[in-house]
Amino acid sequence: MAMTERQLIQEILNTVDVLYEFENADEDAKAYTLLITQQDNDTRELETVNAEIKKYFQEADFDYKEELHPTKTERPADIRVDIKR
């Protein structure tokens, strides 16, 4: 059985080992907005974490648009990402 879009997104983010939540999910349009936060014990630079996440999403044929240190979010996050397949 093939993975759903949401399962694939969760698999990628769990692989990178970050905390995340879906700010918006349009399953029909296959468009998602994610709020991503580094874990407290993560010593990687935020740019490094973003580059790793971006690589995995691009390999999975997602368009990837990120905003580091977003200010216009309902919840605090280190990265806000819009992805679409």
C-alpha cells in the first residue's frame, strides 16, 4: 500500500528529527503549510536543518518554499514551509 501525502511528509520530518505541525493542509490540492521547530538538544544550524528538509522534499517531487524565523504565524516556529506536489 502506497503512502499518503501526509504520511510521506511525516516520514521526511521524522527522518530529519524536528518537531512539526500542519498549519494548513489542503489534501485535494496536495498543498501543505508546515511549522517546523528544532528540538532543544539539536545543535545543527537552522540553515543546515532547512537544507536537509528541502533536499528530502525536492527528492519526493514537492515544490518547497521556506521562511526562516517566520513572524506571521499563529504558533512559534523556526521554519515555515509551503510545499506542494
